[in-house]
Amino acid sequence: MSAGPVLQAGNLLLRPWRDGDLPAFAALNADPRVMEFLPAVLDRAASDAMAGRIRDHFARQGYGLWAVEVPGVTDFAGFVGLNVPPFEAHFMPCVEIGWRLAVDYWGRGYATTGARAALHFAFDKLQLAEVVSFTVPHNVRSRRVMERLGMAHDPADDFDHPLLADGHPLRWHVLYRVGRTERKSL
Ligand SMILES: CC(C)(COP(=O)(O)OP(=O)(O)OC[C@H]1O[C@@H](n2cnc3c(N)ncnc32)[C@H](O)[C@@H]1OP(=O)(O)O)[C@@H](O)C(=O)NCCC(=O)NCCS
């Protein structure tokens, strides 16, 4: 079991990762529907490596991209949580909020419900002034989560993702922000 707090988020549990999550995580990372707006589907080794980086982030920072459990429904639906992006950009340093769920668990409000709890953690426990989120312009589902959370998009903030090569079709990203002072709308 990795270190890290457990957050109760409505009917969800945001919890530390377990080794038993790895097969289900690999299955969603191999699903082209889940990875449509990400650079590539991941094989088992790359998926396990990503889970390892997430667990390292919890160990280092005390928070991260929590595993989402829905008691009575599934032990592992995907992840929702907070992350320090590993690159330089005009909005760095920052903490981002992000999500990735298996397709079976889309359309149930899990990303929004989990993200609200993660934002409360960011503002109440971590005392952050701001949380950002970013994705490609065409990822409408993800943008809708950002908008439901009350995050604001200023086109002047949009940016080329530094980890994607010049000319990569997914390089251009939209950036959303929410500040602690806007939290009453959460
Ligand atoms: C982005 C992603 C997490 C969004 O999933 P989602 O199911 O659309 O988002 P939510 O979990 O917040 O659910 C919202 C939907 O559930 C419905 N819903 C049902 N019950 C709900 C509730 N209690 N609260 C909120 N929404 C609810 C909403 O009406 C909405 O449906 P709609 O899409 O038909 O309008 C998902 O599409 C995904 O994992 N995508 C692949 C990974 C990815 O692109 N991640 C982002 C990369 S930057």
C-alpha cells in the first residue's frame, strides 16, 4: 500500500494505489477510447511505470492522482487527483487536477465528484492559491468537467505542450484555472 490520505467523495473513495489496481489500470490505458486525446495507448509495462510514478508522487508530495474506488460498484474505476506536472511552462510552478476513468464508468459524475473532493483538499489542506487543468481543445468531456468545477479558461493561457514534438497533432492545449477565492462556487 502506498502512502497517502483517503478522501471520501460522495459515493466514491479516493484512495492510495494497491498492486491489485495494476491490471485494471493497464486495461484502461490500452483502450483507444480512453486514450483518444493522449499521445498513445500504453502497454502493460508503460502502464505499470505510470502507476509507479503516481505512487512516487504520493510518497514525495503527500498527495497525487488517487485511485478511484466506488464501493459496491468497482474496486478501481481509474484515477482523479492532483499532480505537479514534470515540465516547464508559463503557468509553472503549479498543481494540476486531472482524471482518467475506464469507459464503463463515464457518464456517472465520478470525475466531477472526485475532482471536487480533490479541489477541497488542494485549497483546505494544501492551502494552494490556485489549481490548473489542461487538455487538448477537442477533449470536450474533460473540458466539461473543468467547467462544471467552475474553472475558467482564458485563451491567452493556451500553450504548446513542452513534452510533445513540434508539429504533433495533440501539442496545442487549453488551460483552465480555479483560485481559492472562487471556491464558494465549487
Ligand atoms: C474526462 C473523463 C474523466 C470525463 O468523464 P465523464 O463521465 O464525462 O465525466 P463525469 O464523471 O464528471 O460525468 C459527467 C457525466 O455524468 C453525468 N452524471 C450522472 N450523474 C452525475 C452526477 N451525480 N454528477 C455529475 N454528473 C453526473 C453528467 O450528466 C455527465 O454526462 P454527459 O457527459 O452526458 O453530460 C472521461 O471521459 C475520461 O476518462 N476520458 C479519458 C481520459 C482523459 O481524456 N482524461 C483527461 C486528459 S487531460
